[in-house]
Amino acid sequence: MFLDELEREAERGAFAPVYLLVGPEEHLRRRALDVLRKKAVAAEALAFNFAAFDARAGSMREVVAAANTFPLASRRRLVVVEGLEGLAAAEAAILEEYVRAPQAKTVLALSAEDLDRRTGLYRTLAEKAVVVEFPKLKAHELESWAEEHLRRAGVRVSSGSLRKLVDLAGADLQSVANEVDKLLLYSAGEKTVTDATVDSLVRGSRQHGIFELTRAIGRRDRPQALRVLGNLIEAGEHPLMIVTMLARHFRQVLIARELAREGRSAAEIGSAAQIPAFLRTEFISQARALAPGFAEAMFTRLAETDLRIKSSNVDERMLLERVIVSL
């Protein structure tokens, strides 16, 4: 099943006991969760019939207990579990047992960026649950989404600016959606957003700021890296999103270095690592200049930071600053 099918089913009041929402497009997975939240349980009964868990920090016994609780003043309950990809084997076994015989009056929505298809949990979900997939959107699909979103808001943007917006914002829908929202806020009341507006507004966007941050990190320029980090946070970027974008950058670096060792061309490297053409030369130079093992170490450190932010009550900015100070 895909998102549009889920929306149609929810609109007519048809719900499965268990859903697996899986795929890299977080924006669409969250939209699917919103559909279930709005349609599976009436708004006035949601407070008594909704529970949310993070699989990386919670217990599946708590999830199963919530799913087995009889709904109050409602036809059904909704239980959401995110971060399923981080589930330990023992916890997965508990969840798998529930999925085999789910509570009929509960909708259990499990969300994951990816899930190992060789595991018993995935095989059970594939057999017993409704799997809703969110594959990574290609550049032209991101452009089409942005154009449609702007059109519904009554705003027109040239095709060239749409391409630039997608190139600068990043390769995922969540990043593009954020930049589209910024454009709509900035151009309130305008029917057409000029190319110059898109260029000036989006060029100062997340990806540009993240590139400045990684450049300073690669040079081990702690003062500059801390300044850029502060600017990003003060501009409204959430520390968790900065961690995600930094991790994505260093994953791209690892891809670029591996392909460079194979003798691939700059165009092949840029395409495989999903680097916009106007950033390609500088990105490859930056990747080559990093000390051996640096990108791997940063990627590991960022994964640890991501987990700490999601699983504990910590000062998120301080954690990021510690990563930079430890360079």
C-alpha cells in the first residue's frame, strides 16, 4: 500500500489492526500518522485512546499493554511506535507475538526509516500487517510536490527556481517542505515568487548552512564551527535536524571517497552522493581533504548523539557543541 491508498481507506473508515509505515521519506510517514490520528479516533476521544512510544527508549511490554487496553468512549484505540529500526531482538520478539494476534479494537502503527527484511519481525509484519511504503522521491518528484504545494497556496514559481529549491534544500521531502513553507511565509500575499527571492532565501537555507558547518568541522576550526552552529539554531533549525543533516553529509563523504578510490568521475560521484552540481567541485575537494578515518568517526559520533537526543532529556545544543569541541 502507498499513502494515497491509506488515505482512501481511512476516509471510508476502514482500518487494519497493524500498520508498518516504512521508508526514508519521513515527511510522508508523519503525514500517514496524522491521517491515522485524525481518522481512526474521534478528536474528542483521542486523549483517552492514543499512546505514542519510541522503540529506542521504550519497552514493547508497555506498547503491548497499551494496545491491549480496551478503548474508552470510542470504537478503537490508536497506538504509535516510532524508531522501530532500533528495536533489540528480545523486544522484537514481544512485538512479533502481539502482531500474530492483535487486538481488534486497536490500530497499532509502527514507523521505521528502514527494517531488515531478513528478520522474523519483518516477515511477520509482511504477513499479518498492512505495509505502507514511502520510497525515496526522485528530484523530479520533489519538484512536482513543491509545485503542487505552492499552487494550492495560490503561488507560482518558475521551473528553474523549483529545481534550484530542490537542489539547495536537500534530497528529502522534509527538507523541501520546510523551504517551501519558508517561501510561503516570506512571500505572504504575493501571487508569484521571483527567481531572485528563491535564490536569496533558499541559498541561506539549511543545506548551505550545513555545508558551512561541515567545512569548518573538516578544517577542525572549532570557533567557526561553533559560530555556524549557533547561527543555524538561532535561525530556527532544531538540533536533531542538524545532527541528521550532518550525518547525511558525512555519509555522502564516505560514498564520494569510495567512488574516488575506484577512479569514478566527478559527475558519477556527484550523482551517486546526490550532490547538487553547483556544490560538486567544492564537496569533492572537501571530501578528499579530510584525514583518513575522520568521516567514519564523525558519522559514528553523530549516530550516538542522535540516539541520546531521542532517548533522554538532555541539552541538545550542548551535545552538538561537545561533538565540535571534541574535534
